[in-house]
Amino acid sequence: MIHVEELTKVYQMGESEVRALDGASFTIQNGEMVAIMGPSGSGKSTLMSIIGCLDVPSSGRYTLDDVSVENMDETRLADVRGRKIGFVFQQFNLLARTSALENVKLPLTYAGISGRQRDERAMKALERVGLGQRTHHAPNELSGGQQQRVAIARAIVNEPAILLADEPTGALDSKTGVEIMDLFQSLHRDTGQTVILVTHDSYVARHTERIIKLSDGRIISDEKNPNPIKAGAPRMEA
Amino acid sequence: MKRIQTPSKPVRRGWKRRAGRAPRPRPRNMLFSENLKIALRALRANKMRSVLTILGIVIGVATVVALLSIGEGATASITSQIQSGGSNLLTISPGRMQAGPAALSGGSQQASHLYYADYQLLDRALTTNISDIVPVYQASYTVKFGSESFSAPTVGVMEAHKEVRSFEMADGRFITEGDNKSQTLVAVLGSSVAEDLFGELSPIGKIISINGLKFQVVGVLEAKGSSIGSPDENIFIPIETGYNKLFGESAVYNGRKTVNNILVSVTDEKNMDTVSATVEYMLRRSHELKTSDELDFNVMNQSDTLETLNTVTQTLTIFLGAIAGISLLVGGIGIMNIMLVSVTERTKEIGLRKAVGATKNQILTQLLIETFTLSLLCGVVGILLGVGIALAFSVSGLISSVITANSILLAFFFALIIGIFFGLYPAFRAANLHPMVALRYE
């Protein structure tokens, strides 16, 4: 469970202060699938990095599974990231010249999991995203969609509480984007994985059950989406 | 028959992990071997960059090893050449021992001389422990044969000179007692002089002109090799002939015949100091020096010469080593440069590693292992290359080289230290990157 209260993040830009986040509060229960939406500069990336324990807020509270993380030092944040958060990025961020399997094993290595277990679990994660046959290909031998699947396998291999995806379809064509959204939905449906999508695209956001909209560092709406678009189903033209 | 599992067998430790998302054990520090694997994988994934990084230091290490080996070899060959000139030789020369700043200030320096009379005195006084004592007078004159003409040091000697300096004849005979007694106009040529004057012709019996005076060539010496004071470039004539017919007034000072050197061949190396002390005592008396006066001559033996030369070659070796050291330093800066580029190039990768749970220390350790491995590789490859170069020089016969463990160890540890030193800064910079900033880096 994620609970944030009055989160602010202030950056010092030379003389002036920039309030990237200005008092955001919400709770996300385990097993929810949520979109955080807003135009660029709305503070959604800052919010994502705080939720993902990549950064700490200037003020406010953040509890993750009943543990307060807002004042943790770097080493403990790294530990929380390794165990509880799985990241998926727009640009995939796979290690070049390194096989899919090795890429997926990376979080397990840092988590101190033993060698044989690492192979088993990485294989399982790759099979889960439908890449069981391409484990030894390097990123440049894979298509964009396949690369993003490897990145998703890497995100779920540690069985994290939260899957945090930053514009996961932003670098993909629309057909591949739909496949990736389908994968997120099935992960959510099958294992009850908490999924948080950060996006500026309302069409992508409408694949989730709840949409939190940000503008100028504040939450301007937080609404349920009772009829999420089912990825793969024919798109309804308005 | 199938064995039945005993009930005492402990429950497998992993069972808890399967019960869903229960807390997983996580060691505080990832194993070093894991970090080593990550670092090696990173190096292997970027072979070209790794090779370029080590190139500078490899060249530096190779230069250090090769230059030190060649310097060592030069010292050894000079030493052996000097020792081949006879190790029991005392050389008496005029002039104060020129050492230290006193020699440079030179205010009270005045020309001092050794006289033929000094030789006669010593010849009478030194009756034991020596096998021979000979005077030498030397001056340069124009030598002519046919159309060939050049200036050569002409040395007035006695018969025993040949034994004292261990000369071997290539052809003919050396100067004899008889030549000196009757002041004959005969000459013995050093090997280079003979070749320059006569080329392929046999010099024996030919008449050459020294300073316009006709001399008959009676012998040619074996080549000794080019070392300091080599006889190859010299012409030898009877010393009495010289005084009476060639040297003229320049060999006379205050009405007394002078000599350049007196050479004493001592029977046993153990007696060098005794003989040397006797010589000093006798000459001090004959030169009428007070006990407070400094000597106006000096007595050198082979080990002194060796010592002097060793200082020179050692300086040379240090100098060469320093040049090589600079190239190592430049190589080190190269490592830093490429590690910095590599860290910048991998900013996103470092951000990602942090995002999936790598701590600052793990990143730092990984990069330090990378530089350490690179430096180690530099050391090994550089040493192999340097030894190869040194051996190539030896085999080609150009310069002899002696490879010592010292030079190898020196180069190796220097490479290691430089590599690690210059790798520290980029590693710290990478470890301190903010993960969010690193992930956004383009």
C-alpha cells in the first residue's frame, strides 16, 4: 500500500525555487491499477521518482507498506527499490551488448540471490512476458516491443509490490503499444500486481481503473475509471 | 533397493521463500565475487574501449621495462670491457683529484706535471709486488700515407707497455727495448688506424709520415673494441724516439722531460693499496710537497674507474627510467580520461543499476574492480611487451640488455598504482550520481 500525504518537492534552480510537487496526497491500495496523468512539467515524473524511492520529498509523508520511507538514506532507499519496486522506462534502459537473460538477472544479483535461483527466476519472468525463446539475444537483436518485454521481465523478476511504468508505450508504435498495455493488464489481472502508469496520454491512462491527474504539482482530479479500455479489443473511435 | 529418507534430514532452508511474498533474506553486502563478475562482464561487453584504455599504460610499462633492461645491459657490457683492460692496473696522472665544487672554482689550480724522472724514481723504488712499470707520453700529430691524411694520437711507449695493457698483435711485432735504445723510427698501429691508412693493404714494412717524419710500420694491434681509452685509434712509437725526434719542446717543462701517465701493473689485486700508497709517498717527496699540501697527481686503479663509470651509467638508467615514468603518467591520465568518458557514456546504465537496487558502494566497487582489472592487464601485457623489446635488442646484437626482476616489479606496481589512482575519481563520480538524474541523462 502506498500512502502519500502533503508531498512537496522544491528544486533550487539558480536564484529561483521551482515547486515541482505542491502538496500531493493520495492512497493506492495493493492490487490497484492506476494512471498518473498530466502534461509535461506537471510534476508527474517527480512524483514517480519519489514513489519509486529514487528521490526523497522536500516535505510531506510517504509510507510504503506501513514503512515510512521519506527520511531514508541512500543505501536503505536502494534496498527498498530492489525489493519493492519494479521500474519500466520509456527508453527500456537495457544494458547494451548484454543478453536478455543477463539483463533480467540484474536486480536479483543486487538483491543477493544465489546463482542457480537467479537463472530459474529470470527464465520464469521471461516466459511470463512471452520471451522464453529469446533469452540469449542482446537488446540490439530484439524489436522495440521485445525490448520493452525484457524490461518488464526485469521489473517483475523480484516480485515487487509495485510495478512503476514511465510512459512505457512512448517509444513504441501503436500496435506494439497495445500489446504492452495488454501485458500490463494481464499481469495486474493474473497476479494482482499493483501497477502505476505515468503518462501524458489519456488513451493510455484509460486502460487503468483509476486516473490521478496532476497539474502544476497539485492533484486536480482523482477518479475511478469504471470501464477501462481492454487492450487488444477494437478501439472505439469517438 | 531404494534408500528411505531418514526423518532426521533437516528441512530445506528455502521452503519459506515459496510461501508468497514473505521477507526474503538479503545480505547487506553483495558478495565480492558477484561484483567481480559484473565488472568483468562490463569490460567484456566493451572490448574496444577496454583495449584503448590500457594502451597508454601498456606502452608506458613496456618502455620502463625495456629501457631499464637496456640500461642494465649497457652497464654490464661497459664493466666487462673495462675489466678486460687488466684489472691490476694503476694509472698515475698529473693534476689534483678533481672532485666536488673545489674542482669547479679552480682559482688555485695550476698546471702540474709528471716527469720522466718520476718514472725512473718509481722504477727504482718499486721492487716488490709489481710486474711492470712504464711511462707514456702522448700527443696528436698528422699522419700520412699516400693520399690518406688525418690526425691521430701518437703514444710514446716502452716494450713492457704491451704486457701492461694486455695488447695482442694482429701482425708484426710491438716496440722493443732495442728500438728505444737506438731511437729507431718505427711505429705500431692500432687496428682502426691501420684500416684507415691502408684499407686492405698489409701495413707491415710501409713507410708512413708522422708530423712530416718518416716511420716504418712494424706491427698492427688486434682490435680491442670501442671503449674509453681504446688503443684502436692510437699509433705507438718508441718513447725515446719520440722525445728526441718528434715531441720536441712541448714534452719538456723546466728543462725536464714530462710524461702523461705512468702505468703500474701490480702482481696481485690485494697489493693495489700498498703499491698505491708507496707511489703517493715517493712522488710527494720528489715533488717536494708539504704534508698539508694536496697531491698534484693522482693514482687511479680499475675499481675507481669502474665506480666512476657506474655512477654515470646509473644516472643514465635513472634518466631513462624517468622518461619512461613520464610516459606511464601520461598513460595514467589516459586511463582517467577514458574512465571518465566511460562513466559519462554509462550514466544511464549506472542510473538503471541504482534503480534496480544497486547501492552507492556496489557501484563504486564495480568501477574500482574495473580499473583494477584494467591496470593489472596493463601491467602484464606491458611487461611481456617490454621484455620482448629488450630481448629483440639483445638478439639483434644492437644493444645487450639484462632483464632484472627489479625493473619488472617496479613497472608492474607503478602501473597498478597509477591505474587505481586515476580510476578513483571517475568511480567516485559515478557512485555519487543521483539515480533520477542519471536515468534522464541523454
